[in-house]
Amino acid sequence: MQKNSVIDWSLIIAIGIAWGSSFLFIKVSAPEVGPITLVFSRLLIASLILTPFFIRKSNLKNLKEDFLPILFLAFFNASIPFYLFSKAAIELNAGTMSVLNGTTPLFAFIIASLWLKLHSNLIQLIGIFIGIIGLVIFVGYESLEFSILAIILCLLASFLYAFSSNFIFKTKEIDPTYLASMTLLVATFIVFPFTFLEDGLHFNHPDQVLLSVFLLGFLCTGLAYMGYVVLIKRVGPVKASTVVLIVPVSGMLWANIFLNEVITSTMLVGCLFIITGVGLVNFFKNESD
């Protein structure tokens, strides 16, 4: 296996593990903090930690030219999808939303083929469908919930994630770590006014809640998002977006370790389909080649 492939696979697995843990941290913190305040807190913590290290004076020289792409991503790759999934969560369970989020690679495939004219192929498309089928098996068809409006919101959020992935890949001239840091920083300011709809974050919460909020910000929002932007630049939007397929698998392992939730044989069969699908998508030359 080539060195670049090892790095790419390491990023895919690391991001999947980080995003998978977010389900655990959200389960602990969301009931105490509130969804809007939690989103803002994640973005704020990520921005405060990443900004000093990855936003350099040399980058800011091009801020005028870079600001519109950054603003676009702050809205359509962070703020709006976060809100859409939060809104959909009122009507849908987490399993249903994970299946709908699993359509992101499919949207990314279509957009990359039509807009960027990237070299995707039939085997990759088959791999995406196998991954989505794996998600359905993993979650269990009988547990899926159907609310037309909520499903549309999730699919719209997935489409925005996919379009943003293609957009990130197109902005090759912008340093990925700077782009990720600035996107999170601008998104923080976008979300802030809406926190007044809730009580806001305070320090009277239990320690485990505050720790969960911190890890959501630092690990799941900050480092993972930065890694994802780097991954998109390296392998293209279709391959990078397959990360969302392995997030539920990672979440299953975290829940088993820390919440003692049972892993069923159906889940393991679903995992096999998901891993097969992700493998088929990624065992080809990078879309940028």
C-alpha cells in the first residue's frame, strides 16, 4: 500500500471515529444545554482552539478574495445543515437520520460528475449503494421513521454537505487548515444570535456535560472538520464523503464501550455491507488524478 493511501485511509478512519463519538457526547449534553446553544458552543470551542494555530498573517493577506468562499461554507457546510438536522430530529430518530445522511456520497458522486467532471465510475456508484443498503440493515428497516418534511430536510442537508465537499475541492488554491478554521469561525458568528432563543451555556452543568461539550467542540467539530477538509483536497469529494457511512459503525462501538449498548448480529451484517461499500469507492485512483 502506498504511503499516500495509508495517510488517506488513516484520515477516513480517524474522522469516522471522531464523528462517531459525537453521538455519545450529544446524548450526554444536548438535553442539558439545548440544541442551538450546543451547536454554538461546538463552533466556539473549535474556533478558539484552532484559530491561533492555523490562521496566519500570510493567509489573511488574501482574506478579501477568500471571504466569499469562506462565507459560503460557513452557511452551507455548517450553520444551515446543523439546523436542518436539528429540526428533523424532532420527527426522526438518529438511525433514520444516519441513513438519510448516508446519501451524501451519492449526491457528491452526481455533483462531481456533472459539475467538476471528475473521473468517477460505475463500481464506485455500486459501492455507494451497497454502503447505503448497509446503513438500512445496520439501523433496521422496522426502526426507520417516515415524516415527509423531516426527510426532505435531511436530504437537503445531505445535498448541502455534498455540494460543499465539491466546492471545497474546487478551492484548491486556499490552504485547507486555514479554510477549515475560518469557516468554523465565521459560522460561530452566524449561529450566535440564535442562542438567545435558549438559556445559553453556563457552568452550572454537571462535569460530564461540560466535558462532553468540550470534546464535541475540540475533537468532533474542530479536528475532525479540519481533517475532513484536508481529506477532500487529497482524494476528492466522493471518496471523502464515504466517511459518513462509517460514522454509525463508530458510534456503535463507542456506545458499546461507554453505554453498554448491545451489538446485534444484524448490526454486524450491516457493518460488513458498509465496509464493502466504502472499500469499493476508495480502491480506485483519486478523483483528482
